[in-house]
Amino acid sequence: MGAPVPVSVVALDPVLEAGIRATLLVRPELTVCESADARVAVLTVDRLGPAELDMVRATRTQSHRPAVVLVAGLLASGDVLHALAAGARGLLLRREADASRLAHAVLAAARDDCTLPPGLLEELLDQPDASVRGSGGWSEGMLSERERSVLRLVADGHETAEIAQRLAYSPRTVTTVVHDITQRFRLRNRAHAVAYALRAGLL
């Protein structure tokens, strides 16, 4: 095992902050630190509104650019997409954020992977989004077969190394494919890309 991943906790409510800190402290692969030293920041909120989305954006624009894992008490319709668009690399409901799941999300974010629980992804996919299907949206010819193969495995919850092994690509190739997709369509991260591709009927 390598050095523990430094992670900070940010919350508007000190009680929520204390709870997340306690959950993280039981994991030896993580070390809780001050925000300036963190590789990953865990933001915990009751609900996701404009102030909380601003917290995500502000955290992502700090000089050391930590990855952000968002833990929310409640998520309204559309919140998942807003969180991803703001730059969150992982998203958990507080009731599901036990030590194992939270550590998984933090470690994935530290590896530049993105996690989204299947239930939240299904909720996201059920929402209509005219911007995906309308003019300027994705069309069948806009994704290569290789890109679709990678995104299908991302949608199934596989991380970079697993995708590389399954498709006989190098991890760098997988990362490049995802990066190219997110840049081309101006998406925030891989979960955002998967959501848009699925909603457009490409996967």
C-alpha cells in the first residue's frame, strides 16, 4: 500500500463535517488534512443549491485543484447533472456514505476516476434533456466504436485499469479516449459524458 491519500472535509454544518471526518478516519488508506494539502476534498451538504454548487466550483479552482467528492443529504431532480457540471468527481447520498463507499469514491477521485452510484445514474437518465437531442447534440456519427466501448464500460462502473484490461488498451489510451470525449463536447468528467451519451441513445 502506498502513502495515504490526503483528504479534506468541507461543510457548512460543523456536525456534518465531524461525521464525515469520523467516517474517513477509520480508513488507513486515507489521511484527513487541512484543505491546502488535500488531494481530494469531500464536500458534505444537506441539499444541493446555488451556494453548494459554488462551493464545488470554488474548491476545484483552488491552486492545488483537489478532486471533489460531494456527499448530499437529499438530491432533487437535476441535482446530479448540476453537481457533475460544477466539477464533482464523485457523488454519494449521505445515507449511503459508509466508510467503505466513501473511501472508494475518494480513492477513485484521487486516481482521476469518477464514481456515481447506479441509482443516481438511473435517476439522471430518466430526465429529459432537449439539449442532448436537439441541434448541436450528439449524433450516431459523433462517437467512434472505440469511444462507445470505453463509455459502455465506464457506465458499468469499471475504472480505468479494468477498462484497459477488458479492451486490451493501455490505461493511458483509455484516459485519452475519455479526455477527448469530454473536451470535444465540453463535458466536465467521465460520469457527465456517460450520462449524456446514454440519454442521447448512443450506448
